[in-house]
Amino acid sequence: MKKIVVLFALFLILGANIYWDCIDSTGNLSELQLANIEALASGESGASNTGPREEKKCYGGGHKMVCRSINSESCTDSDCY
């Protein structure tokens, strides 16, 4: 039991240290961290309508094709048929 308490305290201290290292005195991310976030996000289109498509039931009967947003290939949803 004593080992668990000591490990929990160490993880708590480590987590608090990581949190305080990531946030500056004003509560905002540092310029370096913002630059890193921008570098990681560059080149992403943010397209949410990607393939493959799968068939779903429509309200009132019928079916339609809906994009599952799994890969980077773009697709469009269809109307009910």
C-alpha cells in the first residue's frame, strides 16, 4: 500500500511539473509551443467528408451513401434512393 501511495504522489508531481512547464505565467502557450503546433498542423486541409462510403437507411425507408471519414480520399454523400 505504501508503494502505491508513493507512486501516486510521484505521478501527481510529475503531471503538475509537465503542466507548469507547458503554460507560462499568463496562462498561455509559449511562442515555441505555438510555432510547434503550427508546424504540425501545416498542410492539413481539415476536410471532414472523406471516404470510403457506406450505405445507411433513410428515415421513412430507402437508403443513401454516407462518407465514413476514414481516409484522405474525398467523397460526397448521396441523397436517399
